[in-house]
Amino acid sequence: MELFTKIKSKLEQALPGATVTVKSEASQHQGHNAGGAHVGVIVMYAGFKNQSVVEQHQTIYKIL
């Protein structure tokens, strides 16, 4: 999927050395007319070592 490739690429470029996994979570949203993409992202990055989970999420949101 092009969207998943774009997300992965942006994160890998912004976070050198990171391991990025992007997957569809659409199956978790069946039956309630949820629109748009449902994407799960896992990022393993040494630069997150001293950041809280909230700070890590903020970093990801800024990149995307």
C-alpha cells in the first residue's frame, strides 16, 4: 500500500537507524462504519531511550 510505504519512508528518513513496522489495523474496526485508514506503527529507535511514551508519540506525530 502506498500510504504504508510513505509512512515507513518518512519515519526511517527522520529517525536514522530506526526499525519501523507499519501494518493495517482495519480488521479491528469492522462493523462500525469507520472511515479512513487504520494504521499501526511500531518504531524501535535508540533516540527514544530517555523519552517518555508521550514524548515518543509527539516525535512521531511531528514527523508525519
